[in-house]
Amino acid sequence: MVLSGVPLLTVVTFAPLVGALLIALVPRQREGLIRWLALTAAVVAFVASLALLVDFRPDIAGFQAVEEVAWIPAFGIEYKLGLDGISLVLVILTTTLSAISILASFGPIKSRMKEYLISFLILEVGLIGVFLALDLFLFYIFWEIVLVPMYLIIGIWGGANRIYATLKFVLYTLVGSLLMLVAILATAFSFQAATGSWAGAFDFEQLRTFGFDPGLQFLAFGAFFLAFAIKVPMFPLHTWLPDAHVEAPTAGSVILAAVMLKLGAYGFIRFALPLFPQAAQEWAPAIIVLSLIAIIYGAIVALVQPDLKKLVAYSSVSHMGFVTLGIFIFQEQGLQGAILQMVNHGVITGALFLLVGVIYERTHDRAIAKMGGLAAPTPVYAAIFGFFMLASLGLPGMSGFVGEFLVLLGTFDVSPIAAAIATFVIILSAAYLMWMFQRVVFGELSDFLRGLGHHLTDMTPRELLTVTPLVGLTLALGVAPGLVLDLIAMPVTEVLARVAAPLVGAAGP
Amino acid sequence: MSQNDILALLPLILVVVLAMAVIVVDMIVPGRDQLISALAVTGLAAIMVVVAVCGPLPAGIGLLPGAGHQVFPDAVGAGVYVRDQMTTFLDLLFVFIALLSALFAVDYLKPRGLPMAEFTATLLFAISGAMLLAGARDLLILFLGLELLVLPGYMLAGYAKRDGLSTEGAVKYFLLGSFSSAILLFGLALVLGYTGSTRVAGVAGVLADVAAGSTTLAPGLAMGLALLTTGVAFKIAAVPFHYWTPDAYQGSPTPVTGYLSVGPKIAAFALILRLFVEALAPLKADWVGAVIILAAVTMTLGNLVAIGQDNIKRMLGYSSIAHTGYMLVGLAAFAGAPAGSVAEQQGLEALFFYVAVYAFMNLGAFACVSALQRRPGVTSQIGSFAGLGRRAPLLGVAMTLFLLSLIGIPPTAGFFGKAYVILAAVNTGGWVAALAVLMTLNAAAAAFYYLRVVVYMYMREAPDPAQGVPLGLFTRAGLIISAVATALSLFVLTPFIDIVRGAAQALL
């Protein structure tokens, strides 16, 4: 226990907030100082999240490094943070990509840098908080905090149709999450009614061993499902995603794809399954079907997209379909693969959005039809783009392969038909990615790009600095997926044990 | 008068004295608007201290915890006016509303040549009416308090007398207000005729027999109940009795609109609490259905109509109707729960919590509109907000905060208010739980029109970007107070819950 006594989880969560408050005090003319402060805050959060690894014991069940302070004792609401392998992995993913995104913003964001970085850091607080909160009320607060900065980032710094996109994003997510609030309060009340006390009514550790009434489980799971499915996003609730991605600035897209989509999947694994195991069993077949539809639909639609960002966005729908499939197949390899796929998708899709941003910086266009022949003028860019294209389609040796493979393995164990359908789609994903790559990178330099002349430069050192860590991560997780799998093995077993043997109806309504 | 009576009525007396002091000072040194504001603000702040000292508050918060003071107690010890924890809580709130209104008014009224002293004095008289309502336990005193509250309100609405819209709004407000007062009075007369008592405790005693089934609900009493419900529905602007609201809100000078959207509304809820929750509680099974329907219709219609508004004051007017609906959900949670249950008390707690939070955020939002309109000629159309985030950063941030709170995004105060109401509604269950679901859907719909203002402030450019919005000292102070209260409420939730809990227990 090297770091005992330090409330490290609080430090990780609120380091970006401290940065945001400091930035608020700096006059906007001093942009250099503002950038430096933002990057420092993000790096502090990153280092602190790595420090979590020091004392983390992957062999211990339950939560570690728990921090618990009474907040609203009248209703048993606590400020309670805690860590298991799943949250640890996702927190590190968040802090890594947040720091990279902030660095990546320094070029493209031309106006109101101060407000932008404040929004971004507050966004990071919400994201980290969601992964660490163990009190359902606190979890909900972090969950909603994410909404406002993202709304501003898309709406202020986004593209031409940004206002439509950002309102759509907010309204979609708000409908889902508000119903989840009702469900959270209803479960807390049900706990209170059974135990006669509010103490622990929002405490996840107490609630997960409680065993809710099946009727309540069914409804509450429905509300949680809606909130999480919109965030993932699952077919047919995904329509906000392409709009938000296309209009968001590059760093916004990166965080949206790499971290925000994981909130929904994390919510399923952390809260929906252990709290409502019986309802999860009842809902699972429908969700698996929806996941398969998402996998196929996302891939087919990606095939015909004329816009680079939209293509990557729809590929996200397909990839996240693998994640929900892996979760709801209720099988060990499947769930492990799903979590690994969450990390991989974060790294790879994050990198793809960064790369689309690089080309957009130079051309101010994302139309695939206008591109072509990028290999000659920008060889480094083409090579890195190719690397992540291959990683995204699941080339063995890179991280994307392991996650999808484990999900398919787990699915095959339970339902060979579902596995067959999902495997077929890997061909489709190879098709849309390689076809896109071929049109953008190979062949003659297009007239549009030729017209740019010397503006079409290769990647700058700053841009290289943003993608290099992601290249490293992709390779490392491809060769040694155990880095993640060892951390998540114990929590995966716990979750599946809860689903397999649900406590039913231990208490009244 | 005994010492007890004086202690109970002291805050009320002080507000009236302050109103008269304002008039006298204005007669001696006319036209000194800043001085009048400073006098009113310091006076009201002092009165808040007096309220907190005189009135009972939960142990650990109040300086002198106690059971409260009764005025003219009768044989069973129930007075015509009581200073209990509910009175203390609501008085603090009312005085604070007056204080914020006085802070926000001066920068708006002065450039338009509207006299500050008359505004302040009228406002204080209205507040004294609200404070009378908060503690009244006699049907006649309740009606007296109500009229004392609304008559100055009509004057305030028509305060910009050379402005056609202001006069139109005031006349509508006056006509429908008088009409609803008459209906209410009819209802009171029928209740009096049936129960033979004007005392709240006496009425409740007689009605308890009806509820117990030993006597039937007489047609006259049912009629009285219907008339009372209609009367208070007018006063809180519940749908379908809301038609006066948008015109009165749009026409009134903006600081007056801010006051009208919180002061009379919360005071009318005080009336409901004393009348329905205390006097008519035994019959609650008979009126809960009406409250559920009113709540559902009010929040839904208020929000749907607000979506289409391009005038901010009108939009906030309709949104305040929607918030009335949310408050009614709290009342429904009380009424739908079995007598003596925890859920019953929680409904009232939620109602108290929500009205306080609503007062801060709604006054703050109107204060932003009024600060923006400091220069005469700036309309309250949504276009006036274009590029505000750049032109006036403090105003932009404050307005965004109030709007987020009105939507109910955590960690603003509005979120905790909504969560409390939803929790209470879920606890009560049944149809009231369905109201909670409807409420969340409404909150999502409301996000659309609130965020539209944010879109204008931050995502559109002003026609004249160089034009700043200078804030006066008083406005700045008021904005900071209400913004801090809205943003940092999460740190003081426990004492605040204790206070609303004490207020709710005082009623039951």
C-alpha cells in the first residue's frame, strides 16, 4: 500500500476540474498559459490514473480504494467512489484520450480557446466520475454532467449544421437518462421500504445483493436500458450519433467515440446486469437481436457513406454492436471480449477520428470522392492511416482482432447462428474500410487535392505526438491482451455469477 | 397584545414599517433611486435575520428552536396566525424574493424613468400579504392575506402606465384575479356554512368526521371544494386557468415579471398548504384526483406552448406554468399517500424544496433578461440574446446556469428539486408515480426551448458584436447571489432538507 491515505480516486476525478477553475481565472488573452494549464491538468489526471495501478490487486473480488463520505444522510446518499478492474481500465482509457484530445485541439480550435478547454476538462470530470461512482445518485450526477460540455463543444465549435446536431444529441440522451433517474429513485425506495431505512438505498454494493421484485426489475431495467442503449448507441436509437460526429470538432468526435459511447456499455455491465439480473435474462434475447442488427446495419450503411467522418461513425455503430452482443450473451469470453473491444474501439476509432481531423485541417473537406492519392504527398499520414484501418477491420496482431475474436468465441458457445451472422460482417467491415482507404490514399492525386498545392503537408510533430501513443497501445494490446484481460477477469466472473444465479424477490415491491 | 403575539407578527410588522420608511424617505429626498434600493435591501436583509431569530427552525440551524408562537390562541390552543417552522421557512423565502427583486429592479426602472420608491413600497406591501398567508390559520385571515398580496401585484403589473402592453396585461391580470378571488370567497363561504368555523383547525375537525364516514359529503361542501380548487388554480396559474399569465408576464416591466412569476405563485401555494393540506386534509381523497389531472395538464401544456415562443418573457411565462405543474406533483404525492405515512410528508418536503429552488433560478433568469434590457429599446425577443456569451460573459454564464437549473441538469439546484419531487411521487406510487414519469418527459421537452436561448447566446453572432451589456452594481450583486445559490446548493443540502422537513412536519 504505497499510496495509502491519498484519496487517489478523488484526485483523478477532480484534477481536471481544478484545471478548469484555474483556467477560468486566467484572462483570455494569455492563451499560451491557458493551454499549458489544460494540458497539465489532463496529464495530472492521467498520471494519477496510472498510479491507481500501483496498489490495485486484480485477484481481489469487489471494489478497491473505496472512498466514502456521507453527503445527504436524509436519503442515505453518499459520495462513494470505488474501483474494480473494469473501471480501472476505462478510467485509464479516458485520461489517456482526454490528454491526447486536448493536445489535438490546439491546432483546429481557432476561437474561444478558454471556454473550449474549460468545457473539455469538465467533460473529463463527468466521464471519469461515471466510471468510479458507486452511489447511484452520484453516478447519475456524473452521467448528466457529461451532457452539458458536450452540448457546448458540438454547438459552439462544430460544423455548419452543429445546432441541429447538438440539440438532437442532448434531447436523445436526456429522455433516456431522466427515465433512468426515476428508476434509480424507485429502486432506492424499494430498498428503503424493505429495510425500513434509507441507509444504503443508493449504495451499489448494498443494492446488488438485494434482489429486487421481478416486476420492478423489469421496468427499472427498461429505463436503464433506454438510457444506456441511447448512449452506446444501439440500433434503432443511434440516429443522433452520425449527426453529432459529423458536426463535432475533431477532439469532440474523439472523446465521443472513444469514451462517451463506453458509458452506455459500462452502465450495462456495472449497473443494469448486477442490479436486475432476472430482467436482464428476460431482455437479453431481444438485445442480442438488436446487437446483430446494429452490427450488420452499421457495416452496410458505412459502406455507402460519402463522408469520411460518417463512415467512421457508422463503423462505430457496428463495432459497438459487438460490445453489446458480448455483454448480453452472458458468457465469460464474450464479456471479456466485450470489455476488451470497448478499449480497442476507444483507441482505434479515436485514432481514426484524429486522422480524419488531420486531413480536414488541410482540405476543409471530408468527402471521400474528392480525395485520392494521398500516399504520394503525405506518406507518413498514409502509413498511419493504413495502420489504423487494418486495426479497425481486426487484423490479427493488433488489438481489434482479439476483442472481436473473443466476442465471437463466446457467442459461438451460446448461439452458433448469432456467431455466424456476426462473423460474416467482418468481411463487410473489411470491405468498407479497405475500399475507403483505397479511394483516399491510393491512385492518382485528385484534382481537388492537387489544387491545395503546398498546403497539403504531411503530419506535424504535434499531430504525430497525438497518434503515436495510440499506435503503441494498439500493438501492445494486440500482442498482449492479457494486460487488460488480467485486470477484468475477476469482475467479469462476479457479474456473470450474479446474472446466472439471480436473487429473486427477496423483498416487496 | 401579548409578547407572544408580537414575536409572531414582528417580521410582518417590520416589512410594513420598511415600506412606509421607503415612502417617507422618498418624500424627503425624491428621486434618489440608489438610496431607496440600498434602504430596501439592507432593511430586508435585517428582516431576514429577525425572521431567523424569532421563528422556530430545526434544532442545530435556528438560533432559538421552539414550538412556535400562536396569535389569539383559542380553547384548543390554535391561533388565527401561527409562526411555526413552515411560516419561518416561507417568510425567509418571501423576504429573500423581495430582496432580490429590489436588487434587480433599479437598473431597469431608472433608465425608463419609472419611480423606484413606488415600486419598492408596493412590492413590500405585497410581500407582507404573502407573509400573512404563510402563517394564517383562519379562513378570513387567509383571504385577507391573499388580497393584500394580489392588489399590489395588479398595480405592479400596470406599473409602466404609458406602455400599452403593460396596461393590457395588468387589466387582464386584475379582471381574472378578482374573478378568481370571488370564486375562492364563494368556496370559503360554503365551507364556513357547512363546518360552522372559520378556524383552520375547526374546519379540519368537522371534516374529519366526514372523512371517517360518519357523515356524508354534502353537495354544498362538494361545491365549495370545487370552487376552492378553481380559485387556487387561477392563483397558481394552473392549466386551464392560466390564460392571464403570458400577457401579464410579457406586458409587465421585466423585474416585475420576475417577481410575479415567483412571489404570488409561491404565496398561492402557501394558501394551498394552509387551506387544502391543513383545513381540507381529511377530504384529500376527494381532491387528489383533481390535483393529479391539473398537474399533468399544467406541466405538459405549459411546456408544449413554451416551445413555440420567440419572446423570452412569454417563454419563461409558459415555462413557469410548467413548473407549477411540477410543484403540483409534490402536492399530489402528499394527497395520494395514506394519512400519516412517510410518503405523505415527503410530498410536502418536495413541494417546499421545489418552490425555494424555483424562486432562485426563475428570479435569476428574469434578472438576466432585465439586465439585458437595461438600455430602453432592447426587446425581450430571443434575438436580443444573440452573441451574449461574448458581449457579456458574466451574464451569459449566469443565464446558462439558471437555464440548466430550470431544465434540471445536475449538479444545479433545479436538479435536486426535481429529484426530490420525483422521489416523493415514486414513493406515493400509483397514478402519482405515473406523474413522475410524465414529469421527466416534460423536463426533456423543456430542455429544447431552454437550450435554444443558450444556442442564441453562444452559437450565434450578435448583429452588433461590439455592443456590451454593462451591469449595474445591484444587478451584479443579485446575479452573483442567485447564481451561487443555484450552482453550489449541493454543499448545503443537508441543512436545507432539515428546514423543509421541519416545515412539512409543522403542517402535519
